[in-house]
Amino acid sequence: MPADPAPIRARPAGTACLPGAGSATAGHALLRHPGGAHHALLHQEDDALALVDLDAAFAGRPAVLATVANPLPGWRNSARAASADGGLIVLSGQRSVLALEPDGRTRWEYRHGCWGDAPHRHGGPEPCPGLSRGSVQVGADGGLVWAHVLPDIDHGNPVTDSYEQWLVLDAAAGTVLGVARIEGGSQGSHQLPHPDGTRMILGTGQGQDGSPAYVGHWDGSALTVREIGDGFRIPVAVHPGGRAFLSTPHGYDSLWLHRFPDGRVLMDRDAADLAGGEDDGDGTEPAWDFVAGFVDGHTVIAAAYDAHHHREASRHWLLDALTLRPLGPVAYPDGDRYPGRGDNPVALGDGTWLTLAADGTTLNRWSPHRR
């Protein structure tokens, strides 16, 4: 049985009350930009999208950079992104990619195949049945939009139905600059920008069939794409220095640290290696949740279920970023489990991470108390 490392106390580093704050800890609403700025696109109750400067919010300064009406009413499954200066908001819709100005006007629209269930006919602007979707991301300098889309195809065609597209678009006009085919069958995706500004990681989910992942490189004239991993890994975070990335398991496998860009596994850590990680007698063991991130260049935060895989009994753990060696479970001021509804710790890369408070509108920011 592993030695039991002492709990690491979470030190409060600020709070911010924001309508729609739950978006920041659910999925990929947090936007990381070069230079350390942290923005979030929050989905608010009145069906609006608010682009928020989180650093300003925690400092008590005016934080809303833009608020736009949701141009895709009735469908809340859109992935979204924004440029570092707040001058462009991009949404991945069911049938198109929309680029919006900060005042909500449409800059351009790129139409693509429908992510809805097939076969079907479009009867109007309402969403088609189904929850499948693509994703978008804005390049570091704001000049490019990366988009995962379906080609404009007829469902049921065995040739065209077998692939999807990863595009690089001009952010000013929506012109397609580069296109690559990837494996079809995705139900959802997300994209992680690399700090060098020319490369992107795309993670796709195919339900029980796996989760293929890719690295794309735009050299200014061509898009090249390579598949990474074994088809059953979920890329979740890029190291602040860019030399590695983390992936969580599609099932109940290990947490992996990969070399960038080839995806070679540098280190893996099974949840059973954690203190108290033995099974409970019925053959089950603790397992990693699907979320992990770099608190900074030296530290990873990740969540692990208990042996029964109960999220309410999940614990946050700090790990060494180079070896994934457990440093200790996180002890929050009100108990040693995660606080409130903050089951997803969101690492900011600057030595802090976020959780969501029980009220659903307050973000708590934490740093580890180093002894």
C-alpha cells in the first residue's frame, strides 16, 4: 500500500461572483491566451453569452468584455471561443461556424454539414435532434480560427459519411485556408492551443468506440495533421512550456503525460497508486475523472473517484508534473473533499486553480499551501 502523503492545504486566492459561472468549470469555457490572460465565455440564464476577464473579476475590476445574445436559440450545445483581445467571438453551431463582433453582429458564417441525427430534413431554424457537435478555437494572434466540422454531405453515403474535417479559417473573412480529413463518428470535440501559436490539439469523442486525438500544425501555408495516442485517450491540458500534454482515460485507465508533439507516453499514473488506493474487496479500485490540468509548470491537479466511482466521494490530488508522483490530496478549508459543486478543478497554469461554489455563481480561486 502506498505511503500516505500529508494533505496539502488549499489557500484561498480570491472569489468572483459571476452569472453563469458554472460554465467556467464545465467543459471548455475557459480560454487561455499567451501572456497568461484568462478569459471565459459564460452561458447566462437569459440565453446570452458573456466574455469575461477572470483576472479582472478576481481583482474586483470591471470584467465583462462583451455580452452578446445567443444567435443559436434553442440549442445549448455550442462550443465557443474568443480572441485574446475580446474582439472576436466564435461559436460552433449545429450547421455552421459563426464569427461575431463584440456587439453581437455576425462577421461571417461558414456553413457545413449538420451534426444532427440522420436521416432528417431541415424544417427551419430550429435545431435538429441530437447532441453531437464540433468545436472551435481562435489562434494565439487572433488571425486564425480552427474549426472541427462535418463536411457538407448527404447522410447515409458510405464514402462521405466516414470522415470529418478540421479547418483553419481566416478570422477576418472566414475564408478556408487549410483543411484536413479526420476519422468520422465524433459525438463531440474540444481543442487545446499550443503556446507556440502554430499548433493545436484536437480531442474527439466517439462514445464507447473511443476518443481519437490529433495534433495540427499550420505553417502559414499548409495544415498538417497527425493522430496521437491509441484512440482511447482524452487530451486535457498542455504544459505551460509546451513540451508535454496530459490525457485522461476514456475508461478507467491511467493518467498519462505525453511528449509534444508526437504523443509518446513519458509517464503514467494509476489511481490505485494513490494513498488509500486499494480496492474495497469487490475488485473495484479508484479511477481518474476526466479532468486534469497544470497548476503551474511543476504541478498537476486531478480528481479521482473512490473505489465505487462515486463523484461525491471524489478527491482532488496534486501531482508532480514531471513524474506524476502524488504530492498529496487537497484539503480545502471546509473539509478535505472538493468544496460545494466544484467537482471539476480548473487549473490556470499560474500557480492557482478554480472550483465552483455551492451557489453555482461563485468561483473560488486556490493556491497550494507549500510547507
